[in-house]
Amino acid sequence: MIKLYSYWRSSAAYRVRIALNLKKLEHEIVPVNMLKDGGEQHSEAYKTINPQGLVPTLQDGKSTITQSLAILEYLEEKYPRIALLPADLEQKAKARQLAQIIACDIHPLDNLRVLKYLKNELAVSDVAKDDWYAHWIRLGFAAFESALDKNSPTGGFCLGDAVSIADLCLIPQMYNAHRFNINLDNFPRLCEIEKNCLQLQAFARASPEQQIDAI
């Protein structure tokens, strides 16, 4: 059986949970508490599985894969039923483009270890830390929304009428934006896409509050 090492609030793990649900792949969630005792992801036991000490990690038989986008690509190639990438070459590149706006340009600046470093090592105030978080969300979402206007002016999801890896990356980041009380009035299309995605069972079941380790 597939195992996914996950933390309920990890947006990277959230992406993979959605993919596993969409592809209807039987799997086991193995919780990794990123806050308890300084973070279980830093334990020697976990680092034998993922040397970076991050989540998610996917184990599928003898294969162990880390990094959420690499995991999504692996699942797409090994289990192609219910595709996460369009068949059209240009649309496939656009799906990856949108996914990477989130996964490469927003998330790395706003993830837990960066926020902890800002607070604990650089003595940044909570207000300044939240301003940092909101700045990168707004900047990235503005680019994302603009790219949608050019690439997919119609349809209920990021690339028209079918879910893609772009949606899998967007929805966890929208969750984070809500969590940090960021005003999203300037991003109506993102809010509409979020509404459409969350009506799907695969997204709803992957949401943080539905996880076995949710607090």
C-alpha cells in the first residue's frame, strides 16, 4: 500500500493528499507532527526516510519520493487514470507554470521553517512576520490571477473544465491565506476556483481539518 508521511497543515502534503484522492489510490497517512518536541520531521528515524527532514514523503512499494511536485509527477506517470496534466503540450506547460508560481515562488517564502527563522533567529515581531506572509501571498496571487486571465478565461478550474496540478497547488495556498486572514477581494477568479474545487470530494477529504492528526 502507498504510504504518505504528512502533517495536517502542510500545504505541500495537502497537494499530494488531493492527488491520491482524485486518482482513487488506496493509501495510508502516516502523521509527522511538525511542532511536537521541536518537530518529528527532525528525528533521526524520519531522516532515514527523508534526509531533508520535510514533508511530504511518499512510499510506494520499494520507491520513496520526496518533494510534492516530484511526487505528483510520479503519481501521474505511474497511475495515469484521472489525469493531473492536460494532454495538450502547451496546456501541460501552463499547468506546470501555474503550479510552480505557488510551489516555487510563494510557498518556500511562507513555510513553517522560514516563519520560525524570522521569529526566533531574526527577532521579527508577529506583526512584521504576518506582513511578510501576506506580501508574498498577494504578489504571487496577483501573478497567478493574471496568468489565468491570459491562459484560461473560462471554465471552473485553473485550466478550464478539468482539475490539474495547478488547482492542487492553489487550494492549499488559499487555505493558508484564509488562515492568516488575508483579504482576497482582489482575486475573484481564485476564489471562484476554490469554491468549485472544494465541492469535489477529493479536495474536501484532503482538507487539513479532515486529517487524523488535525488538532
